[in-house]
Amino acid sequence: MSNVIRALETLGRSPMQASHYVATIDSFVLDRAERKAMLDRDHATLNELMGGTKKMVFAIMAADEET
Amino acid sequence: MSQQGSLACVGLGMMLGAHLSPRSRSHIEQADVVFALVSDPLVELWVQEMRPDMRSLQPFYNEGTSRLVSYNAMVEAMLAEVRAGRRVCGVFYGHPGVFALVPHKAVAGARAEGFEAVMEPGISAEDCLYADLGIDPGKYGCQHFEASQLMFYQRRIDPSAYLIIWQVGMAGDRSLARFSTGPAYRRLLVELLAQDYPLTHPVIAYEAATLPITAPRMDELRLSDLVDADLRLQTTLVFPPAMPMQRNQEMLDRLAGLDCEMEEGKCRQ
């Protein structure tokens, strides 16, 4: 598993105080840009660094199924 | 008789790593084929880390084509694998049964063909909204409408209850082929809502956090601001009540009459 995703999964699993946040991030091997994006809580940059899909469409409800 | 293929539509919850239930994770890990439709690219990568062979449902969307066509194709892709005898897992963000046509159609379709099909609930944006905004839907009642459906049909809004409007970024799209509509469409929505709310009524633009490093969006606007506000696919509008609940005195009197009759009956026994 990518270390960024692993770090996010760990953070998602256990809410933590700010002081522990940095320590948790530093417990994973991340490159400088990834670490900075994590510390800045920069979702867009993190996505770019990870090569995530640029535009997500996720509506799965139709207002009118008869249209 | 149930055939070998099966389908499980499971909810991932909203936040990466935070909301996935053990049962849903088991379905993802044990399935022969996994399809996924999620709301955040990093969440999609997370699912891909769990199942490198995961098939994203993103390519089924095509702007300019009715989403109903895309939805049917998604359902058909899942059912084709079920018919081929595979254990299929459809992974959906939030709750797979809340404002979600595809998982419901897929489960119903599989069952209609004699296959085993289940839905595992997840934590939806609605659930996150109640926690983040401190709202209890039981306090005054709570109405939910899909934005376009609210515009297309005659509905009765109760302004003494909470009102929650979903998919507001695409409000008024009759074609089902666009991923967003603009201010002119929202102006009509505001006009409609202004029949029940003052233009100065507070409205919260809400977006659940999808990563543990980000916060939910909870922007307080006024109804009149909605025309030009930044409203996206994932934005939900929350209207607090605009008036106190009105007591139904006629019903209360009838209930009191029933209470009297019950009391009298007790005395006679």
C-alpha cells in the first residue's frame, strides 16, 4: 500500500491531537512534497502527487427515472 | 434455486479509513470482482490499494449522455459478472442505498434473476451532516428532496421542519446529461423556495469531509445568495426551520376525548 494512503488510513482510523498528527505523519516514509501536502492538509496537491483522477463524477441518483 | 454468482453492494462511508464497517471490508476482500464508485480520487486509490483489480465505474459517465444510460450500463456491468458465476462487490461512497439508484437497481436485478444479493449500509453524507451541524432530525422533523425533483414536481414543503436539498449543483437539469447547472437554474430554485422562506433565511452549504486531513464545508449563506454561490456536485443545502411547529388542536382534542373514554372504561370495570 502507498505510504500516503496508509498514513491517511491511519489518520482516519484514530482521531488525534495536533501534536500526534505530525508524529503520525513522520512515522511513514514520505517524500518531501508528500509530507508537506499532508502537513498543509492540502487535498488538491496530495491528489496531484498521487496521480488521482482529476475529475470525479459520482451522482448516482436521477431526479426523474422516466426522463 | 440460488445460483453461484452473488452481489453485495457495500457502503464505504464518507471519510477514508474512518467509516468502513468490518462486514463491508470483508465483502471487498473476498469478492471475485470489485466495482467502485466513490466521490474522492484519493478514496478511489484507497479502494485500489485494497483491491488492485478494482474496476472504477467512473468511465461509464459521459457528459452529454443521460445519466440513466450510464446507470443502466453500470448495473449491467455488475450483473454480467454475477451471471458469469462470480461473487461481485459494488463499492459505493457513503451509504449504497441513500440517494443511490445504481446499487438499488443492481440488487433488485440480481434478486429478480435468482441470485443472492445484499446491501451493506454505510455512513452517508446525511449521517455526517447531523453530527457536524448538530442537527437531530427528530427534533422538528426533516424533509429531504433531490433538488431537480423538488423543481419538477408539486411538493409540500413544511417550513417548521428542517429541509435538506441534495444534488443542488445540478438543480433543474432535465436532460440528466450535465454535471452542473448555473445561476439561471438556481434562480428558479430560489424563487420556488421563496414561496416558503424569506430571501434572508439562513441556509448552510454542507460538504462532508472525505479525508481525515480536511474539514467539512459548513458555509452559512442566505437563500438569496444561492444563485451565485459555489455549489458543487457534493454540496447539500440545509435549511433550518423558518417557523415554530403549529399545534394541531383539533387532533389534540380528539386524543383527549379518547383518553376520557379510556378512563371512563377503567372506572366501569
